Amino acid sequence: MALAASVVDSGAWHAPSLVTGLTDPKATPRTSASPQVLAELRSLMRKAASTGSNAVADIHGDVYAQAGSAPYRSGHLRLNWFVGYRGGVAFAAVDLSKSADGSAAALAGRFLQDIASGG
């Protein structure tokens, strides 16, 4: 989603890159989330990825995710998104639809099935 925001910001595609070893001496270190907060967030994300139109079926391993929808352009289309993780893989899927009732979960599910099968 950071790449999507980058395109909106600059109007051009920029290939992703990994930046390591750079620290801002003025940056304040962030504390880790508490185990209770993490447990609650994981529970909510697991439920979101296994309920209703967001259910990601036939996937090996638990999927944790959150879904949403936003108007696109004049409001006649919707961007339905599904962002989450399974194991060590984080993902984001976006589906352009005429309805806010849609979900990008099926798209994310196909992606997860493909990587599970080595595709």
C-alpha cells in the first residue's frame, strides 16, 4: 500500500527497494505493543479473515486480515481492499468494483493458495 501511496504522491511508479542501516538520530524509539493488545488485534484480524464475504477458504494456515472499501473517482466505483498476513507473508489486495459489498478476500486467497502450492 506504500507503493500505491507513492504513485498517488508523485504520479509515477517507483520500483520498491529495501533500505537498511539508516537511522534518524532524532527519531524516538517506539515501544512494542503490549501482549494483550497484540492478542486482541490478532483475534480481531483472524475473525475478520474468516467471516462472511471476507472468509479466505481452503488456505493452509491461519489468515489474519482486515478489509475495507472506499469510493473511487466519482464514487460510481469502489476500491475494496483486504490487507493481512499468514505465516511470514504479508499481503495487500485491492479489487475495483461497483459495490461496497464486494471483498478483495478472494483475490488474496488465490494469491495465498498460489504461494502455498509453489505457484
